[in-house]
Amino acid sequence: MGLYTDHRKVTHTPDGYELLTHESGHLEYDFGWHQGPYWSKYLAEMRDNARFMGIKCPKCERVFNPPRAVCGKCFVEMNEWVELSDEGELQGFTIVRFPYIDPNTGELMKVPYTAIWVTLDGSDVRMMHFSNETDEKDIEVGMRVRAVWADEPRPTSIHACQYFETIK
């Protein structure tokens, strides 16, 4: 954990999930930050069970992925977790061909890669992730996509889902 010392008194969420810490990678200045109860549960479910979990607003019933503590429409706390499909609809994409430094590793990003916005079945909001498709002739908004999970042991990050592939 670098030079940082964990002084938390609480180490688990109310429903038993470990509060996770994200490490900065191999940069010159190591640092870590706590993911909090919502992201800890979200990432642990991806890592341990290869599934996406959303959180549902008790008032408007919108389901958010990734989760957040308060509904942005109703301003009420959300505590009802729901399992989401690992398939959804592609909402947008961009193919990146210009390399830059990956803040997680300090290395140049491998290009090309495709950043996508996808709304999973069962969710009302889109999430950002990656696609394995890098040719704009083979990808379009509205296509169906499916999560491809990383091999075990999966990382404790959004990369537990390695990428999304198109469903043809």
C-alpha cells in the first residue's frame, strides 16, 4: 500500500463486503483510495461472481449502473441492489488511435482501442467500458453487446469485465 497507512475503523460494508482499496499502479507517486461501500460491493461482485449489480431508486425505480448512493432525479438514498444482465445495447463509441500515458500503469496505452457507452439490460443508465471491435465499419450505435469476463483470478476493478463484444 505504499507509504499510506489505513486508519479506518470500519473495514466492511453493512452487508459484509470488504471495503476495497484501489492502488495507483506503478507510477512515481504511489497512492490508494478507498472505494466506499457501493463501489466495493460493485467491484467485488464483478471480481468474484462475474456479474454486474445495479442499485434501484425506491422512488422512481430507475436502476443505476455503476451504483451511486443517491438518485440524481429524486435525491433519495438507494439501498436496493439488483442483478443486471451482462448483455445490453451500445449507446455510443469512439475509436482511439492516439496513444497516451495510462494513469493506471504509467505505460503508453495500446491503440487502437474502442471506448463504448452501453446500457445493460435491466439498467436505466449507460456505463462506459471497452469493446474488442476496432473497425468502425463493424460497429454501430444500437447494436447488442455482451460482456466478456477476464480469466480468474479477475482483477478488483472495472477490468474484471475485460471488454464487450458485439452480438451478431
